Amino acid sequence: MDLDFTAGEEEFRRRARDWLAGHVPARPLPSLETRQGFAAHRAWEGELAADRWSVVSWPEEYGGQGVDIVKWLVFEEEYFAAGGPGRVSQNGINLLAPTLFDFGTAEQRARVLPPMASGEVIWAQAWSEPDSGSDLASLRSAARRTEGGWLISGQKTWSSRAAFADRAFGLFRSEPVVDSAKPHRGLTYLMFPLDADGVTVRPIGRLDGKPAFAELFLDDVFVPDEDVIGEPGQGWRIAMSTTGDERGLTLRSPGRFVAAAERLTRQWRTHGDPADTALRDRVADAVIGARAYQLFTWANASRFAAGETIGAESSLNKVFWSEYDIALHETALDLLGAEGELADGGEWAEGYVFSLAGPIYAGTNEIQRDIIAERLLGLPKGRR
Amino acid sequence: MRFLLDVEQREFARSLDAMLSAADTPAVARAWAAGDHAPGRAVWGRLADAGVFALAVPEEYEGAGLLPVEVAVAFVELGRHAVPGPVVETVAAGALLARLAELGEAAPAKRLLAPLATGETLATLALPEGGPFALDADVATVRLTATDGELRLAAGHARVERSLDPVRRLARLGPGELLASGPSVAGASRCAADWAALATAAQALGAGLALLDRTVAYVKQRTQFGTPIGGFQAVKHRLADVLTGLEFARPLLYGAALTLRTADIAAAKAAAGEAAYAAARAALQLHGAIGYTAENDLSLWLTKARALRTAWGSPAECRRLVLAGGFGGD
């Protein structure tokens, strides 16, 4: 058991650090949840990609460096330590790309991945519907067979990044529900352009008013067969199969929280009131939590590297980081005192608003706790 | 980077688990609480045979060398099985004597250390870092105190006081023979406190895991409203949170064992202490009234989880050390 990096890993770390030192913008980019900020973040993706830093873990043929998960974690540590901008491409990179690697065709990978890596095409997810949130399998947006493809109709919502993104991916019902106990059958995983005929995008202002997500109204939108991932009707299995493995590790990298906890600690040392032991304990908890998440991830990465699979443990991950993220930002805002109220007062305010969504998206924490209880503790399935 | 227990370490845990399961440790702990130490001494001998007390002792004193990861592995099992006695203190006393020898004061180690490693002698100690009480001072024959730069071998102890954990018996140590003095005593004391905190964190994690296991088993078989209560979401979510707390304390424990930095050990101690205590609260609530009885063995872990929260580093002291040490490597 060790926490040591190989010479190759250290060399990779130095290379990443040097590149980031020369490229990370000196001033923070405008919020990526605005039109102007979205464009600036897209351009940053292109800058990363030009030197193969946007998707380091992907094979070289798609624009990556083909590195393993340990080096990916090293890159992420360096990225956030250097103050790198938020990743506007993360929906595509974290959610769609792993699915394409596992279930896509070579043609799809060659066509979809390089422009995703460069930021040329930014992806939004289209899972939830007005009546299908945690109970996603009850979704009703339909895909109807037509010559050479499918016509999709219905309404998707809470579609992150869709206000400014180029394309979207999601599940559509291609066969009617036959057995009401098995609504997961007959769903198809599709990709479609957001500027196609029949698509209406209505941005939704999140808590701070920024259009971080959108509603999608779909009216007989044509999707060619080449944009179906895997077999029609098998979409549920395809969408869920990548929720458990390494994606559980890569949705939120520990580097992000380690860097944030270090920043918070520095602010505590310069601005904190040493007599305020209650706040001091919360700052310490932020440090402890970041370290715990980092080490938990290293342990899972080690298991992964040893050929083990990571299953329902990724639900532990999700509950932990999403609640940690809120506590971290609450602590930072409390440390700022009255200035913590300022919406444009600095790095913590927008992060706080973003953190509040964490326990809701990517499977609510209630669903994650059900998974933990049933699959890790073996408790009986019950009513939700 | 291979942050996983290796095959030998996992086998070590399994063999201790098997041995302690067969030893009926709840009965041993109850006997210890009642003042009958014979069954506890028998378990002590078996732990010594398994090498547990040699894990923080250099080879020249009949130890196995300094093996903090193995200490963590072993103490998770000791906590899981509610093993009574000054187990943490004996390991920490060994670390203190070894460190003192390293700092140039070898005489106390030469005189006292080998019998600790082999399990012949039980030790206890009271250090400035750990508070005024020594555990099981009436059973331990090596009783160390380190205050004001002086290491002493206490001749006796004050009245034994009851702990909230009936298995733990606390006493202040009396005066005694001067073993060493000077700055090396403070250094050795800090080192011993770190090892004690590490072992206590591991013990707390093990206690938390035992509480969770027993509670999961209980809610699967306890039926109300015609169905096992473990199917209710309020129950499931509470236990999911307990598991989350324990599973994120675990890597802090092993990470601290690898670095042996005071701040990392304090982080592990704070997290394991909180996670075990949360496990105890959930275990009591979900067992209901039966869990509130002394008769039910659950009480052994419920009370221990409370005691271990403040033993060898209170939550506030641990957090102070975390911020004093900061992040990452030295």
C-alpha cells in the first residue's frame, strides 16, 4: 500500500503544471452560464485541445493523450490548483463520451469525439421530463420510426447547458410500455442537434437567474439511424451501464475540492477570527473532507487499475461530494461575513449557487441513498 | 500509486477477525468491566501471538519494526470486536520508548520495551496530548507519564473511575521513578500521541462498522406494519449515511498510516470518531428500546463510540491540529 507516484506520473504532473502555468487565463473568465462566458469557455476548450489537454484520458486518435486514471487524477489536481476555468464541455466528456466508448460504433466515435474534444461541438443532456425526474424510466418523449431514422417528439427539461449548446443526447421511448412493472424496456438512446427543425429551446433561469439549463420542445425532429447509440430499445441499459464504473470517479474530480479547501484555508489564515472556533472547525472539516474525497478516489482508482469494477460505490461518492460542496461554500461565505452576500463578490458566490444543485442532479441524493441501502447494505427494496 | 491493502494485510485482518469471533469478545468485555481480567488476558496472549503488540516496536526490541498500516488494520478488528484493555496504550507506550531511544535515550527502551512487544506486559500511559487519565492503570504494570519534559514510571494510581463505556476504567497516575528528561521526552510524547490517535481512529472505525453490521441485520429481521423495517426509506437513508461516513473515514485512516503526519492522523481521528458516533446514534435509534438496554451486546459498541470520540484527541483538538498542519506532504 502506498501513495507514491511513479517517475512517469511525476513527469506528467510537471508537464501539465508547466502548460497550465503558461495558459490558464490570469483573470477568471465570465460565468459560463452566460452567452459571453459560454463563448469564452468554448474558446478555452479549443486552447486546451490544441495541446491535447482537454481529454487527456482519451486515445490519441480522438485528441487525447491515452493516459490512465491515475494520470487523469494528477491532471485534474494540477488543473484546479492552477485555477483552470470550469469545463463547459463536461456533459459531453463525462456522460456521452464514456457511452460512445462502450456502445458507440467506430464511425460515431470518429465523427463525434474530436469536435467534442476541441469544444467545436458542446453537448447538453436531455434526460429529465416534466413528469419524469427521479422516476426517469417513466419518460414519455417518443421516437417514431421513419425512413432512415427516427422522428422524436415530446418535452425534455432541466437540460444543463442547453441554452447555448449545439447538440444533445438522451433517452426516448421507441416502443410502448407493455408491462407497467418494466417501463425501462423500449427506450432508445439518441443524439440530436439543438438547431434542427422542430426543436425549440427555452432557457430557464436557475436560482441566480442565469440560464444554466433549458426546456426542450421537440416536434417530429428527424434523427438519422447513425445517431442512435447501441440497439434501439436498449437505451436504458446503455445509459445506466456507465453510471457505475469509472464515471462515478470522474464526475467530480477531487482536485477541484482539494484546491478549493486550500483556498479556504488561506482565507481563514488571513481573514479568520482565531477566537471563532465554531467557524474554525468548519474550515477544518472542509480540509478533512477534501482529503477524504481525494483518498477515497485514489483507493477506487487503485481498485479500478487492479481490474476490479466500481459499482454502487459511486453512489457513496455522489452523496459525499454533493453535500461536501455545499458545506464548503457555506463556510467560505460565512467567513466573508457581510461581503458573502454579494452575488458578484468573488469566486465563492457563483460556486455556492452551483453547489446547491449538486444533491439534485445526476440522480438525486434520495435515489443514491436508496441505491446505497439496497445494493451495498442489502436492505429490502421498498416504496420510494 | 497503489492505495489498497495488499494480500498479506487483508489476510492479517481476516485471521484476527476469525480469532476474535471465536473468542466471544462481548463476554470477554463484560467480564473485564466486572473486574475479571482473566478472559481478557487470554485474548491478549492470542493477540500477542498474532504479533499485534510488536507492530510499533523496532526489531532490536523483539518488535516487527514500525508498521503503522498494520496497526490500523489490527485496530479496526479490535474495535469491531470490542476488545477490552489498554491495547492502544500498550502500542503507544512502545512507540514512545522506541522514539525516545531514537532520540538518544535508549535505557528505558532496553529495560521495558521487549516485554510489551511480546505481550508479557500490559502498559498504559498518560500524556499531555491525551488528557489526565490512564486506561486500566490497575491492570497495566508499565504505567508511563510524560509531563514537563520528564518521563516517569508511575508506582501507582489514584482511584479508578468509571467511564461512560463500562469496559474502560480510568485513573490518574501517581508519582514514580524518573526514566528520562529533556526535550527528547516531549518529542517522544508527541510521537506516542500520534500512534495512540491512529490506533484509536482505527478502533473507532471498527466499532462503527460493527454497529452498522448489527443494525443492518436487525432492521432486516425486525418486522412492523407487516414488513421488515429495513424497507422503509427513513431507515434506509439513515443507514446509507452511516455507511457513507464510515467509508470516507477509512481512506483517511490508511492515508494517515502511510504519512504519519500529525495533521493527517488528526483528520482520521476526527472523521472516524464522528462516523462511529453517528453509527452509534443510528444504531440505538433503529434498534429502539432493546438497544437502550445494558443487556443487549449493542451497548458495548454504543458506549465505546462515545468514549473514543474524545480519547486521544477531542474533535476540537483534532481539528486544531488539522489546520495547524495544513494539506499534503511536508
